[in-house]
Amino acid sequence: MTSEVQQEDSDITTRMTLLGQQARRASGRLRSSTTQQRNGALMAMAAELSSQRDVVLEANARDVERGRAEGLSEALMDRLQLTPARVDAMISGLETVASLPDPINGIDEMRTQNNGLRIGRMRTPLGVIGIIYESRPNVTVDAAALCLKAGNAAILRGGSEAFESNCAIARCIASGLEQAGLPGHAVQLVETTDRRAVGALITASEYVDVIIPRGGKSLIKRISEEATIPVIKHLEGLCHVFVDRHASLDMAFDVAFNAKCFRYGICGAMETLLVDQAVAEAFLPGMIARFQSEGVTVRGCGRVQALADVEPATEEDWLTEYLGPLLSIRVVDGMDAAIEHINHYGSHHTDAIVSDHFGHTQRFMAEVDSSSVMVNAATCFADGAQYGLGAEIGISTDKLHVRGPVGLEGLTTRKYVVLGDGHVRT
């Protein structure tokens, strides 16, 4: 039995090494590719996905059927399922990324020193990016599009629940690359559900420059602890909306409802609603009734329970990303308490304030330590496309090297370029 396990480990390592070698070679080709070639590949991918939509939807239907049989949660099922509209959105996303300005090789911050040297900074690709994600097949398209546009090769490892969907999409991506004269290995899918492939990918420092994980706490924890490669983390979205005492309650009513109910399964969905005690009695009974009429189970602190019939909230609720029709509500004693709650319990993803008080909104933006802070807007706007990035590869809750939705610029780095005229240092 031991020899069989060793052989399986060897096979996985060999397979992942081959993917890494192919990606590194493709990365070199992409560095010398033109904007027109990369845009042409994106448009060819879009056309291929359009022509193969029935194949992709059939593959997804098999994944969905298997997911139901395995008892996946409703939130995961929502993320997994593709519809004709979602396929259209993936196609549109490819076309949108193709239309965006080329993020690489431009030189900015050019300045001239006293000695005549001109010094600037040039954006360049990161190189080879390993992306590990769960559930959403559309991430396969978004990741491929953004990595390619920014001149990076990508190795994609999707979740086992979306395996057939991802394989069907990856074939469209490879075909589009080859039609444009670029190497099909520029975007590769890890075509195994074996978890050991993840371990091999996150330690392949000879071939992979950056790892981007998207998933639950256990996945992020494992990768953060085991990776020998820099990691840009997309952690959970434990998002808050704070209704200030100076809020327009009609506005707060709509913003809070949209933040929770736009889509339960997205990382920008509100999970905790905080309400200033000064407006709690006027605001919460109607707000809670609206949530409950939508089928949302509400849990509240003691002061919320005194105003409406809700379940009691526990300490665990303040720490939970529900990704479903559950919401915790807390009445707080003003701005200090709201900011303290968010910075203590939140995941530094996206948090919002509803207020007409300029000073309060400015303080909230300055003191809430999250990758996106919103004023009078629903947290579900935390999305690369909504930010004008075309798409996103994830929402980084880190502080280095990029924070918030990771679009094209986040998939590049910068190097200094120095222009002289025979300069020598004396």
C-alpha cells in the first residue's frame, strides 16, 4: 500500500511539474506578445464559448446533479450553477476585458535627475499565476481573461464540484489561444480532483510566481501555512452595513435590503446590520419585517429582540459569513461602537455606512480597516466589474501587494527603467 501511495504522489508531482514547465515557457511567449494578439485571443475565446455553450451547460448540469446528490449547500449550488444568462455574462466579460487598455509596458512617473538621467517605472506581468478556487465555473473565464490580458500565464485549479464545467470551459480557452497564435499552455487547468495537486502547485516556486486562492477559511488557512510562493488572499466576506443616527431611513431601508438580498451567495453580501440606538426603534421593526417577508431568518442582540420577534444572536453570529438567507442585527451606541464592532469581527472585505452627516462618513472611511468602504451604497457593489475593472480575479483582504478587487493592474508589478546618454557614475 505504501508503494502505491508513493507512486500516486510521484505521478501528481510529475504532472504538476509538467504544467509548471509549460506555463513558464508560455509566460515567456506572452511577455513578447502584442496587445492585438492578446485581445484577439480573448475575442476568440468569447466566440468559442458562444459556439460551445450547449456543451458547457450540459457539463454544468452534470456537476449540479452531482452536487445535489452530495448535499451541497444552497449557497454553493447557487455559485456552481450556470444559466444561459451567466454564460452570456462570461462571454461579455471576455469582450469587456479585450476592450480595456493594455496594462503592461507603459512607463509612468518619468522624472529627470540633475545629472540628466531619466527614471521611470514600467508595468510588467507577474509571470505565472496559480489560482485555486471553489464552486464558481465563471472564475475559470475571469481568471483566464485577466491573466492573459496582463501578460501572465495561469495554472487554474478549480473545485471538484465544478470539475466538468471547468474542463469544458478550459477547452474553449485553449482553442481561443491557439486561434490567435498564442500557446494553448498559457492557461492550463489542473485536470484532477486530487487534493495533492494543490500541495504540489503551492510549492512549485521554480515555476509559479504568485498564488491566488479563493475559497473558505480552511482552504485559505492551508495555503497560507503551506505555500512557498507569495499569496494574494481572497478571504471570506463578512460585510456590515451601519445605519447612522443621521441616516435617511428610507435610503437605509433600501440599501440594507439590497446589501443582503441582491444575492445571498456573493462575498459582498451583508451578513451583519448595525443600527445606531438613536434610530433603532424607528427603523428596525419595518426593516426586520421586510427581511422576514423575503424569507430571511433574523438573529438579533437583546435590544433588537425587544423591538421585534427574532432569534437571539450569539457571539458566533458576529463571526459568521452566512452566504444564505440569515442575518444578524446589533443595536450599537453610536459611531465608536459601530467601528469597533466592524474592525473586531469583520473580515476586512467591504463595509458600508448610511448617513447624511459629512463628518461621520469621513470618519467611517478613515477608521474602518477594510479593502472597500462604502457610503450610502450597498456592499454588493464590491465587484471588479462594478468598479470598472472589467472583471476580477478575487477581492484581496491583504494589504500587500494589492487590496480590494484584483483586476488587471493587480496582476502586474513594476520595474524601474533608467534612460541615459552615456552616463557614468563618478
